[in-house]
Amino acid sequence: MDGSTIDECFENLTEAQLVKRISEYNVVCLNDERDEQYLTDEVIKSGHRLLAIGVFGKNPNCVDLEVAQTMGIPVFASPFQHQGSVAEITISFIVLLARQIGDRSKEIHTGEWNKISAGCTEVRGKKLGIIGYGQVGSQLGVMAETLSMEVVFFDINSVMPIGRAKARKTIDDVLAESDYVSININSALENENIIGQRELGLMKKTAYLINTSYENAVDIDALAAALKAGQIRGAALDVFPNTPHGKKAEYKSPLVGLKNVLMTPNIGDITIEGILRVGTEVSNAIVNNIRLGSTVGTANFPSISAWPLKTGTRRIINVHRNVRGVLQEIDYILSAYNVGKQILETKDCLGYIIVDITTEEVTAEIVSQLALLAHTVRTRIL
């Protein structure tokens, strides 16, 4: 935004350091490469000037969302811009597994020339089974069809197939008929260990399992046992339970050293293009919030797509606790003005209202009156 000053910080600050520094800023942005909470209760409560928080990633869990909501601070994230990147790495895994590229590459790096192709196949004409046909799963299906693969899927919701993909009634159906099975589900509790010993036993002996979504979706010990027993032909994983913190660390897994097993350190959604899309989306969302009051893309606020402010009008934004009678109190104060447009949305215990008033001047009195309401969290004028 014009006239704004941007400070960069590339080190992890302690909570005490954050408490001291956050009070200086109107907006704070951070990446999502943290499993633990970074902007904690105490830190956010010290940000008296904060208008918005941005998380450059799909997961805003590094922010105490409840406290930010209580203080009337929207938290913006970008949960969908990674989808193409994840679908692409899954396609890469399919081709690499089919040709045993991981093993052959590892061998030649150690000086071993092992020109064999036993069990290597084309992916053309093979069947991809997708468990979880959401944003990533559906894109994956489209990409797979360009490789002349057949696509079947299971989703807990009734969803419209894209292209020639066909829905199946159960996960078991998908497992039993697919040459490749891709897990594309969320971290809901019921999805934990959705693929275990029983499910692996349903798969073809020539099949491959791929997981790029939820780290606890697959029972790793059961998968290792199935691979060692030749129950399935191979696997590829980009997500794992109990992963270490930081970019470089030691990691142990029963899958290490197994043939035709590809493992990557949770990089499926990290590409230059994906990062740029995330940065653009979150930055634009914050600018639109500050300039117009828009809350599209927030993780803790009602979602309102604000409209351009017309000449001759002023905009009042009021964040309040969603309780009985609060609108009557707000409308009573606004009744002294000509309201051109008004919209309200609620989420959980929070209400968010945008009001355009046909006047060039809004007195400080109306702001004071709204601010003094018992259930007002924050009021601002644009």
C-alpha cells in the first residue's frame, strides 16, 4: 500500500521479543512452516495497532485464531493455491514408481550400473484410484487423464466427476481395482489410519500407494510390512507422522531402505509458482481488507466480499459479538444517517457488518457511540 513501511525479519523471535515488537505494526505476516503456535495469546494481545495478520500458506495454526477473533483481527491464509503443485508431484510419483526410477537413480549414484526393467510399465491405460475427490483430487484426475489413465474415486460427499472419472461407492472398491491409489484427504479425526493392514490387503500385488495429503492417513508400520511381504509393489509419500521441526534434521522411518519407495520431506506444495500465488493472494486480501473491509480469505472471520466505495459515501465497519439485540443497538445509532448499503455476516460468536453512509463527513460521535456498545469489538471508518 502507498506510504507503508515494510520491515523484514528472517529469524525466529522469542515470545518476549514478539510481544515487544508487535505493538509497532498494523499488519504482521509470516510463513506457515511452524507446527507450534508462534503468534500466541500474549503476543496477539500486545498488538494494539494490528488491523490484520497474514499467513503465507494453507495452514494458519501458527496463530492463535480464537484470540485474534476476540480482538477483531482477521487472519488471512491461502488454503487452495497449492493444489496444482500437489497434483503435479503425485503425477511425478506415479511415473517414477512405474519405472523404478528412484532405485535406479540411487544405484547409479553409488557407481552401480543395473540395467534392468523387470516390473516396469507404462502408466498409459492404467487405473488411478483417488481417495478424496476434492480440490487436489479432482485436479489430479484431470492430469491423469491427459496421460491416458483411467480414473476412479471415492469421496465421502456426493461430488460431480470431472472428465471421464467414475465414482465408486466405497474405499474398498477403489483399493481393489486400482493400479495406483492416491490419498487426498483432510486431517479430520475419522481419516486417521484410513489405510491400514486390512486396506493394504485389498490392493493388487502390482499396485502402488501414494500419500501427499494427511500425515496420519496411512499406518506406516502396516505399509512397511506390506512392502516387505510383496503385498504391494511400491509407495510414495510426501507426508509422515511425527516429522522433525526445522528444514534439516534426522528422520527415521520403517520405510527407509525399502525398494521402490519414494519419500520426500513434505515439499509437495512448495514450488516457486505456488509460493508466488500464495503471497499474491494473501497480500491482496489484506490490502482489500484495509481499504474496503473485505474479509474473503480469512480463517477466523465471517466472509464478506466488499464492494468499491462510491464517491460521496463513507464506510463504517463494525466487529461485534454475535448476541441477541446487538443489531438493534447498531441500527439505532445508524438511524440518524442515510444508509446506502449494509451487509452483515456472522461466524461462531462474531458478527461483522459493513455499512455505507451517504455523506462526506462522519462525525467522531458515531464512532464513539458504536465503540461504547457493550458488545462492540472494533469499529473503523474508511
